[in-house]
Amino acid sequence: MNTLPLVRTAAAGIFFPFALIYGYMRPGIRILMYHRVSDLPENDQLTVGTDLFDSHMACLSADHRVISLADALSELQRPVTSPGVVITFDDGYRDNFTHALPVLRKYGLPATIFVTSDFCDQSVRHPRYGREQGRLHLDWDEVRALAAEPGITIGSHTLSHPFLTSCTEEQAREEIVESRARISGKVGRDIDFFCYPAGDYGPREVDFVRAAGYLAAVTVAPGQNRKSAAYWELLRTEITYKDRMPEFRAKLAGAFDPVHAFLYQRRRSGKKQQDGGV
């Protein structure tokens, strides 16, 4: 039996009151990380059901200050005085258009959708859903429609969704630089934000992102962002199908942050050792 989820939830319950106090004393910007919004026949870590997503957005609309990623960047130039929440989606799934967008419209909430160029070309699809029937990813017409939608921002998630640190220098630079140019050409506007696939990046990738002209980039490292945040390494909070309303509210408060930070650092350390690092 895997006891980690139980331990994680128990720890969040212990941290919850302290997280509320800390968040009140040191407000920040919490960036939420979604992937898919759909009702799949089986539970999937990256897929939030449509009713649950509606409940999440209703909660945000009623009880939180939801801002765009661009506004968050502006606010992070000085000490944050009021807690804020940013909504993001990774990979560019078609259900972001068919299922998530109507809910975002319903509550008037902004969001950033990070798309992968090759997925939008329909030349390849995310291997996680290789057996799923039908079109999985947004096409360029849908990306353009989303880009024209009030409150929706399109960002880059590379050309082909590789593990960037496993790429050669030339490949990594192309994935980061060329994806910005290609997506910009498709939607007819600048692409200001980047998302590291699978949160895989290092100093080399950060340098490429900055040099490419992106204003900021998001990671999968957990926590809130405050004035000291590195713009090209912004923290996010992953939202999954397991996050019913009690868990969702706990994540918004930061109750899961200490446990998630520990697990994240452990994964990063394990990868360094695997790659021959210290």
C-alpha cells in the first residue's frame, strides 16, 4: 500500500493553520498548473473532471483575486500586498478549448495556455495518451481563437516537448527560440511566456529563455511567488483530479507547500545523481 498520499494529506492538515497565517503576513502570487479538463473513463493525474474544474473556478471567482500572468509579473516588481492567483495550462490539449474555456468565460477568469508547436501541427501527440481516440491537442485555428479571447494568453511549451536538459545545446536552443517564433507567427502576436516541459531545466535553459526574449518562464517547483522571485523560474502549484474542494482550498492556502517542496527537491537531487551530478 502506498502511504505517501495519506502522509501528504495528514501533513497538509497540520500545516494548514500555519499556512493561513503565513500567507496573511507574507502575501504572494500562486500560479496554478492544470493540464487537461475532461471526463475520462479512468482517473488520470493530469486530468481534472469538468464539474470539479467548474467548482475550482467558482471558488476562485468568489474568494480569490485572479490575475493574468502579465499582471503577476508587474506586481512581482515590488512587495506583493494582496494575494493573487494565476491559472495556467500545459501542453495545449483540445479540451482546454472545448471544456475549460466555457468555464473560464462563465466566471470571467484569465488564463495562460502553454502550447507545444508539434502537437498543434498534429504531427505528434503527447505519448501519455497514445491510445486515446480522437484529436488530443489544439489545432492552430483553435490556438488563434484562444489568443483572440479576452483574458487568454498563449505561451510556448517548446517545439516537441523534450526533456531539455537531455538535448544538445543546439537542440535545446532551437526548442526554446524557434517555438517562440513559430507560435508568434501562427497567432500574430508576441509570445512572452515559456513553460519548461516536465519542469526539466537547468542554468543553460534559463539562459536560452532569457536570450530568446521571453519575459518570464514557469517551472513545476512548488510555492508562492514574491518580490524575490526569479522571473524565468516562477513557482507553480499542480492541480490534479485528486484535488476535491478541501484539498483545493488547502493548496491555495499553501498547506501542501512544505511537503511538495521536500518531494520536489528529492526528485531534483535524484536526477542530478542519475546524471552524474553532485
